[in-house]
Amino acid sequence: MTREKTTKADMQSTICASAGLFENSTTCLLIALPIHFARSHQQYLISEQLVHSIRELRKSILKEFQASFTSERPINTDVIDNHKQLEFEDSLAGEKSVQTIITHDAIVLGGGPAGISCALELHENKADYFLIDRNSSLGGQLPDITNSIRNFAARYWDSGAAVRDDLEALCQKVGLCVQSAETIERIDLSTKTLYGLHQTYRAKAIFLATGTRRRALPIERLQEFSDNVIWNVEAHQEKVKGKSIAVIGGGDNALLDSLWLAQRCPSVLVVNRSDRFRARPDVVRDVRNDQRITVLEHTEVVSIDGESGNMQSILVRDNRTDKTTAYPVQMLVERVGTVANTEVFCGQVELDGAGFVAVDRFCQTNLDGVFAGGDLISSDCQGIARSVGDGMIAARSILKYLIAA
Ligand SMILES: Cc1cc2nc3c(=O)[nH]c(=O)nc-3n(C[C@H](O)[C@H](O)[C@H](O)COP(=O)(O)OP(=O)(O)OC[C@H]3O[C@@H](n4cnc5c(N)ncnc54)[C@H](O)[C@@H]3O)c2cc1C
């Protein structure tokens, strides 16, 4: 049987947060171990002096810790003191063990544009929230964007990393409540419990903003020729010039890239797995009318050939006849979309037909108190502006939900 009790002592939260935060530090172990011992043997009857000295020691370690991460990890020390905790006493074979769960009213999972935006709005409204991200710095996909950012109605940025730097500076300025470098491995959405690598967390409301990753295609020898495979033409303009190129995909990105490449490369092959293109009709028409572009329908790239890491050809299979044909190609552009990062809450929340989390216009999922936004909820309309908007909407929904709960 598991019994749940809420502790009042702020001292315990201080200790446990220290233990979680400094898990890899010897000093932390020096603090955490005696406390753990004291807790399991005396049930929190620790003298006030000991608590005081631990707090002081913790403060100085925290300062040092923050100093070493200031540019990368905005951490609000107040938050750590404010963590409320649930203590579990498990009786297993007569042995008592105590497990700590960090609780907040709202937990934001994912520190990309959607998560940051949600957390900022919750912060603005003085909510009890906490943002968790597995990376050591915030920004999600932003550091991967090498092109300039021209479609986020705030200003022009030279790259995604520049947007990230500005967002991170903002988070630090307002003192956003963040735990970075914490991977959530599993979530039980029925109890809204998040099982992290370092800690367990629980909330009344959760905002899922875990984003997406590039779809991986099962192409033979892809790794061997990885230098000749790109996902973003704009970021590799010099690399693609004068090369024979194949573009995989049938969406806007794939076809717009093909049109751009046709003006700079001797040959452009578009490989699409069906005869339906998801791209805008005008773009599809332009591609079909462009004599420099060859469109292959109902086809898939199955393998790559070449020498010393230099791609020389690709093998393309017709998925209606299974017939394979080799085409001379020196570079491959994979524009096949993204996959939603839903693994940690797999099977618990309703998804749409494309595997993205289904939400209503308030970013509410089919589960009470569970909200989602950003790239995670849309396969066909992804972007920084949309994610930031979703974060704001979700925060407002969460605030309403918390008041009603
Ligand atoms: C190459 C490239 C170019 C782009 N160019 C543009 C552009 O020009 N303009 C534009 O508007 N958009 C662009 N985008 C898209 C834009 O980056 C995304 O739309 C945006 O980052 C989505 O934000 P998000 O918060 O929904 O998700 P993400 O940015 O993907 O953030 C998700 C976060 O969740 C965290 N996370 C996931 N799972 C866990 C877990 N289990 N535990 C803890 N943390 C977890 C991840 O670490 C990540 O930080 C581009 C993207 C790429 C890759």
C-alpha cells in the first residue's frame, strides 16, 4: 500500500531540490546523504541549526552552480525553495523508503518557443508553474535554424540561434522558473505525474510542448553519405550549387526548394511517394511546368551509391511495380516533414490522423487539465509564430482551468 502525505516543512523541499539539482556533485551527496539518513531514521526530526547550515551551504553552492551556467541555464532559485512536495512512504517487505514528488499547479513540458511562451504568460499571471526541458539550454529547435528568421512578426534575426539568445535573455530577465537538463521519460496523464531522469513531478495542469523531430527515411547507406544529405537548402546554398540534386517530398518546402534549385543546378529530380502533392496548387503547377525539373511519382529512394563518402547515384523504386531505377545524383534533399514527439505519453491522449496531438482552439486535449501546443499539434502549420501563439492560448486556458479546479 502507498500512503500519500503532504509535508509542510520548507526545509525538506530545500534539501530535495538541492539533491536533485546537484545530483552529480560530490558536495551535494555530502548534503543529501546525511539528510536522507536522518529522514529515514528520525522522520524529519532534524535540528534547526542543521537546517540553517544546510540552507547556507546550499545557497553558496547554488550561486556557484548558477555562475557556471548563467549564459545557458536561467534558473530561478526562488522556485527551488517554492517546490512543494508530496512524500510517499512505501512499505515493501517491511522496509520504509521515502520518495519525493515535486508538485506545482502547472508544468510546462518543453522549452521551445511554445513552452517558453506559455511559461512567460503563466509567470506574468503569477501562477505556480515550472518549465522542464531535457536540453541544457532553452530554445528547442531554434539553434538548428541556420537561415535568417523573417516570418516572426517581431523583428529580423540572422538565425534561429539569435532568436533563442533573445528568448533566453528574456527568460533570465523575468526569472522564469526552469529546470533544464531534465528528461521526462514517462508521463502518467491520468495522475498528471511526470517521471524524470532526476525527479518525479506532479501538476494539476500540464502543457505538452515537446515539439517534433525530422522524419527518418529507411534509405540504405544514408549514414555513409550523410555529408551529401541536407534538410534545408537555404542553409547550404554554396554546397548545392552546380550539383545534380534529388529532392524527396511533395509539400511546400520540397517543391519550393526544387524551384530554387532548378535555377542553380544542372538537374533536379523530385521524388514523391504518390501522385498527390501537399504543396500549394500554384507551386505544384510551377514545378510541373519547369522543364529543368523531373517529377517522379509513386516512387521512393531505397539506397545510395558512391565512393569515399561522395554520392554518385540514388536507387529509386516505383512502389506500384517494385521496379528500381538508378539516377545520377550528387546531393539529396530530404523534405519529408516531421514526426511529433509523443513517445513519453504514448497511447494516453487523442492524436490526429498524422500522429500529432489533437486539441481544440483553446489548446485543450481530450483529457481534463492536459493542454498541448506548438509543432506537437500540427503537421501542416509549424513555425515559431504559431508556437508562441499556442503557448499564450494554452497559458490562458490553464489559468482558467486552475481557477475552476
Ligand atoms: C532547420 C529548421 C528551420 C526552420 N526555420 C523556421 C523559420 O524560418 N521560421 C519559423 O517560423 N520556423 C522555422 N522552423 C520551425 C520552428 O523551429 C518550430 O516551429 C518551433 O521551434 C516549434 O516550437 P515548439 O516549442 O513547438 O517545439 P520545439 O522547438 O521542437 O521544442 C520542443 C522542446 O521540447 C523538449 N522536449 C521534448 N521531449 C522532451 C522530454 N521527454 N523531456 C524534456 N524535454 C523534452 C525538447 O528538448 C525541445 O526543447 C524551422 C525549424 C527547423 C528545424
